[in-house]
Amino acid sequence: MSKQKQTDADLENLRIGRQIRDLRKSKSITLSEMAENIGRSLGYVSQVERGVSALPIPILQAIAKVLDVQVSWFFHTDSEAPSDEINHIVRGNARRSLNFAGTGIREELLSPQLSGQLQMILTTFAPGSGTESRERKGEEGGLLQSGTLDIGLGEKSFSLKAGDSFILTGDEQHWVRNPSKTEDAVVVWTVAGGGY
């Protein structure tokens, strides 16, 4: 293998390793839990996250299953970010996204990474879709970009329209739902404290 190809492979291992680490931490999965779930050693998982060990597709598939994402989550887009933008900028055509199968919910990561104290996520709720009631894991808020959205907070519920914003604090249960039968609801979320 030429030196250039080796360097490219090393950079790719490092990029994928960072994505695995960030997503694992955001889901509060320990290195030990990951190692146990994929049938590998703790040292191996640590090396993968540091980009030191090669990552065969079957292992990447096992990791993706534990992290509850498609394997494609780890593959870059055609417009890979320049190295000086990686930790600061996310271009519109280079967002990582997740489709939650069967839920009608799609999320796009607007932040460069999931491991920081602040994340931004663009969520699209298909007509009639929403989340179950759950406790908050950190402060979060949002701006409804388009459509309508119902939010339940404890015993109260609120109806929002495009341009409305909200914040969820405290530890009350909350849920969100798109009440429309025809129009998507698009929300820009900001989540603090690693709550995503």
C-alpha cells in the first residue's frame, strides 16, 4: 500500500472511531458494555475509537446494532468537511441523519459532534408522528420551523405553530406530537448537558 493510501486509511479509521465514541457516549454506553455486546475485548474497542485498529464491516455492523443506527451513519458524504471545519461547521449537504424506522421521525445532526455539552438537531415529524412520554435528560429547547406541534409537559399540553419556540426544564415527563394529517413539523432542537 502506498504511503498516501495508508494515510487516507488511517484518517478514515480515526474519523469512524470518533463517530463511534461520540455516539456511544451520547447514548451512555460504556466501553465495557460495548465490548461485551460485540464480543470483543475492552482494549480492542478502545483502539477502534482511537483509530488505531482496523474495523472490518462485520464488526462495524455489530457496533451499529448496539448504537441503534444504520451502518451508513458512519460513512461520510461526498462533501467531506475540510479539516479546519470538522469541530466547528456542518454544511447542509453533509449532515449525518437518522431515520427512526416505523416512527415517522427523522433527525439530522446540526452539531459537528454528539459528545459536547451542546447539541443541535433538526427533527422532522411526519404527520401524526411523535414521541412517547419520557423524562428529560438535560435542558432542551426548540424552535418550530414549520408545521404545527403539540407538546405535553407534566399535566399540561400546548399547541405551537411555526415561529414558536419552547424550553423544557426540570424533570417533568414530556412528549411531542405533530397533530397535522398532511404537513410535516420541523423543529430545530438545542440540547444542553449531553442530554440527547
